Amino acid sequence: MSYDLKRIDLSALFAPVCRAAEALARLDECVARSSIREGFLERQDFADAIASMWVDGELVHVEDLVLHDARRDARTPTHELTIAHSVLRSRRQIGSHPAEWALSPSGLARLRGDARETEIASAARPASPMPAQVEPEDEDALSAETAVEFAEIDALLSRSNALIQDTLNNRPVTKPATDRDPLIYDADWDEDARLEEWFQVVKSAHELPPILKAAIALDSWNQLQVLQHRAELGRQLIAALMRQDGIARAHLPPLNVGLKAIKIERRRSPSRMTRLLAILESFEETAATGLKEHDRLLAARAQLERRTANRRGHSRLPQLVDLVIARPVVSASLIAQELDITPQGALVLTKELNLREMTGRGRYRAWGVL
């Protein structure tokens, strides 16, 4: 499957591109100067992970994701919750690295969960000091079993060195076909070839405006179906591409939040122009939703800080304010873990702060400022 850029009517996309670029630039500047930047970005990570599952047709509750991330699950995690947490970890990895890391060979290998990339990291890690050498009782003390183990270690080191050289020379790190379960992965589905084709599409759009380039990159990722079971990774890579191109220097755009607001008929329309217009509209919706959320959190924090006035210096209420701003919901066990207090003390703090109870239950309770 090929993706031709020559048949795109650029004149029809000019106005949507300008609106989306203006909205994202306004949000990025707001985040860069925000007093609640860290908490806002953490909330955006959770919101994007939940919206990503929604875009793929799955439903995950935000309180379940928050508790699962804190290892305070109220029930056994579902498969969908595990995938949502994987999206959350991917966003954190991309945000904690330089802008160009996500689209580099090593970054792609890490985000794709390539097992061989783990071998590279292990080989690059300095070896632990060897224990003091023990003199053997005789020259034949080295058994045949030990010799076989040393041979396996030498083979592993040889493979690791080869992989390191591939990475240093910017050659893609690929997973051996023997590692793929034929019951899960299609043997004829060449992910590396499709990924290379997608990079060619992104490269061919380098002269276009960055917003339009990102929209084309997202649409081509969906049409080429690059990865069999990681379609959501493409949306994270597009956000990283925006960050790399300077559209969003201060944050990683939660693109799934905007895509969630677009009807599926438009997102998956047979017409490429309809899909591109829908994607550009989703970019604008992402920025508008982010600005509203930021203003709402600022107002909520100002209201909560009034309740912490005239408190003692060792009071945990200011820390609780920062926690509820950073997390969509908090439970007593989560508050106790983060603030290093007892669950009973956490309940007392929530009453003093007058947080809103989110679940409506008496047994399993969670609070927030939503």
C-alpha cells in the first residue's frame, strides 16, 4: 500500500492548518508559563491514555488507571487497563527524553517493546565486579558444563555487540522472526518495511507546514497500518513529531483527547481529504480542551489554597493540594502512600480540604476536583 501526497488539495487545508497551529501555539505558551505545569502535564498523560482507548473502541475508567499506576488496584486489572497503562508509560518515556528520541532507532525499539533492544541496554551496562578468584584444586576443575555456559555467554556478547553497532550506525533494530508467535502475529506482515515506508511519507512532507505534516503522518500511519497490535503508538509518535518540529516545545500534545471529539465516520472516511480535515479539527479541539482544563485547574487550586491558609508549617494539606491537582482522582490508600501518612490521616485531610467524593460509594471511595 502506497500513500501519494501529490493528490492532496493544499488550498482547502490552508485555513484549518492555520487555526490548528494558532490553537496549539497558544496552549504551548500557556503550559510553558504555567504555575501548575507539572500537575497539568501529569493529568494530560492520564487523559490521553483514557482517550486513546476510547478512540480504539475500548472503555477504561480513569480512577482504575490512576490506582493501577500507583499499584493500588481495587480489582484485578483488565487487558484494556493494561494497554492504557502502556500508553501512559509511553507518554512518560517520550516526555522524559529529548524531542528527537522517540523517532530514533533506539527510541522506536524501546517504545515497540523490542526484546533485542533490552539486550542492547544490558550489554551497554557496565559489568558487575567479579568475585575474588578461587584457585582450582587441579587443572581439570573446569567442567564441561561450565565451558558450555561460557560459550553461551560469548555468543550473547557477540550478538549484543552487533546490535550496538547497528544502533550506532542508525540501522533499525528489528526483532527476529522466530520471536513472533504465529498465533498472534501475521508472518506476512512486515512491520519494518511498513515503518520504513511511513518514514518516507514523513520525509516527503518535510516542506509542508509542521501541522499539515503531522496530520499527513497520522493519516498515513492509519492507512499503512504499520504495527499489527500497536496502532495507538502512532498517535504518540505524531505527538513526538510535533514536539520535535517545535509546535509543542513545552508539552506533549494529548492528540487522543481531540480525536475522541471527532465522529468515527469522519476519522475513518474513505475520502482522504475528509480524514485530513477531521485530524486538523482534532488538533484544534485538543488545544481548546487543554486550555479549558488548565483554566479550571488554576481556579480549583486557588480555591483549595485558601483552605490551607494559616496552617502550621508541617501541615500536609499543601502537599495534598498538589496531589489532587496532578491526579484526576485520589483514594485514601493513594494519599497515604504519596504523603507517607496513615489511611485514617488521609481521610481527615480530605475532609479538611473538602474534596469532592467521586464514586458515590461508602466502601470504595475516591476524591478529586473534577
